[in-house]
Amino acid sequence: MLQNFAKEICGHPVGKHWPGRFLKRHDYSIFSKWTDGMDKERKRADSAFKYTLYFDLLERKIAQYNVDPWLMYNMDEKGFLIGVLTRMKRIFSKRRYEEGGVKKIIQDGNHEWITHIACICADGTSLTPSLIYQAVSGNVQDTWLQDFDPSLHKCYFTSSPSGWTNEDIGYAWLTQVFNQETKEKARRQYRLLILDGHGSHVNMRFIEYCDKNKILLAIYPPHSTHTLQPLDVCLFKPLSTAYTVELEVFMDECQGFFSITKRDFFRFFWVAYKRAFTKKNILSGFKNTGLHPFDPIRVIKKFSDLNTSRPSSSSSTNSILKAEDWRRIEKLLHQVINDVCDKKAKQLNNTIHALTVENMLLKMQNQGLKKTLINEKKRRKRGKPLLLEMQGEEESNAIFWSPNKVQQARD
């Protein structure tokens, strides 16, 4: 992109090393950095105003129901494509690389899906992890858990046709995992469960159970979990990295002769989970999202304009004047040119004035086209059901297999 801009300015292509030299010459004001992709909806969701409203509401409810930090929880799902590696740096032989040798990380490529339901607490602890295996039959096979030892590992298991959570599994997790592991700690106090607005846990059956058992639900604003959710900010990335390391070791050891299957997943996951879900990372997640200690400014300041005392671009002597400042442009021109009555000076003055007017007209036209596109998008937007739909009164059909249940099934 930098090369394209330079080409447009100077009128001819620049060398392939020019961007690097340009960055080096101007390292006092610009720098390059690896970045990850972000959905446009998430980018639009980042708003100091919206996040201020979110924190204000959360603060009022915490005070109203007297919620203690050790009863504040965050729950979310993390999916795994069990044979796919994440992005990582590698060291290559320069000669082999230039000869066209292997330039990519070799991965197994198994795209079977397994979901991890995680829940952490502001006191630095975490609830027992739950895994959802992909199974069309709905049965958890004993061979998938061949590395699971109930005396060493504590984990819940279930399955779904897609490997994702659904309303039944969400309700089963709430009743069989969350409530069972937190109610004794809470006694008669309110518990706060913060989660996203996924339909598997934002439905009337889920909400009514929480209401009956003194569980307060707080839903994040849409597309904001990358900023507000402790699990997203400080836990899931280390978990993915640790899982990739374990998967890479497996690929090196087996030399690619064996494919990873659901039988292998648990031993990789468990090592990665223990490495990522530490007390330090959990506390860091709640701190960096402003939840505990309660500090909304830590998040809001990232999206606020804190440089209000800084001089504007139009008043700075070293900045480029905007087209709207055509009077100041003309005044500056008169200060520079000694003879304003000179024929060439008048021609330059008229040219600048014409270009300024043309620029302003094009800017206004561009703004109108943007508004037209926004209106057209609104017209083409299809309707969808409301978030909260009344569910049936039947009990959940999903079951989470606890370590004891797994052992009983084996026996």
C-alpha cells in the first residue's frame, strides 16, 4: 500500500526496498507492526459512548444487588478445528527457501470441530472446563476419552451434531455445571454471570432459571467481546497458542504418518488449558477489561479523544491547511508573494482558489454518496427474529458427562 501511494505521488514506481528506507528515515513518527484482522462490525462497536453506558449500568446493578468480586463470572465458548495450526513464526534455510522449498507450516488439516465452554471468576479461579464433541449420533465415544483419567483430570463432556453449543447444551451447562459449582460459594448472595448475546444462553428458559436461582445476567454490547470480555482479552489467545504448540510437537513426532483425531484432542487440550488458564491470566483479564478492580477508564480511554488540548491542524504552522480554510490559504499566499499584482501571482491565486472550491464540492458529493449507500444498505437489510423467543417448557435434552459419570460408563 505504501508503494502504491508513493507511485501515485511521484508518477513512477518506487523500488522494492523504498518502503523500508522510508520507515527508517521517519522512525520518529511512524512504525510498522504485525496486525490481526478485525471484523468491521467489531470495529464499529468500539465506542467510548457505548462502553460508558455499559459500565454505568453494570456499576449500578453491582451496587444494587451487592455483588462481591468473588461472585462475578465470565462465560464464553472457544472452538477448535482439531487439526489446524494458528499463525506462528518459523526459521527457514535461506537456500532452501529461495529454491522454492517448504514455506508453510505442515498441518494435519482435520477440520472436525470441538467447542470448549469456559467460565472464569474475578477472584482468579475457573470453573471445570466443558467440551462439546461433534457427533451426529449424539453419543460421546469412549475412545475419544482414552487419555482422560478421572483421578487426574476434571472435565465435563457432551456432544452435538455440529460440535457447537445450542439451547439444550447451554441450559445443561447452566444447571449441571455453573450452578452446581458456584451455589455453595454464593450461599444466599447474588451471582453475576457476564456473557455474550448468543441464542444458546439468551432465551427464556435460561433467563428464568437464572432469575429463580439469584443469578444476574449481564449481556455484552453486540460485537464488543474483543474489548470487554476477560476470556477474549487474556485467555483464549494463550489457549490457542498453547494448543498449536502441542499439535506441532505431535506432527513432528509422528513425522506426518498419523492423522490427529478426536482420540488425540483431549491430551493436547488439557496441557494447553493448564498452561493458559492460570490465576495470573484470569486476574489480568478482569483487570484489563475494567471489571475488577472496577475501572472503566482503563477501557474507555482507548477510544476517547484525549488530545483535546492539542492545537488543531488549521492553527499549526507546520500542518497542511484544509480546503475549508481558503481564506487563510489566500492570506498565506499574499504573505509569501511580494507583488500580489503580478500576472503570475494572480494566476496562481485563481488556480488555488479553483482547486479549493473543486475539492470542497467533491467532498460534499462524496458525503452524499456515502449517505446514499447507507440508506440503500438499510433498505436491503433483511428482518430477523427478536433475540428473546419463548421456549417450550420441556426440560433440557442435553447432558454433561462429569468425571464420575464417565468413570461409571466405563465400568
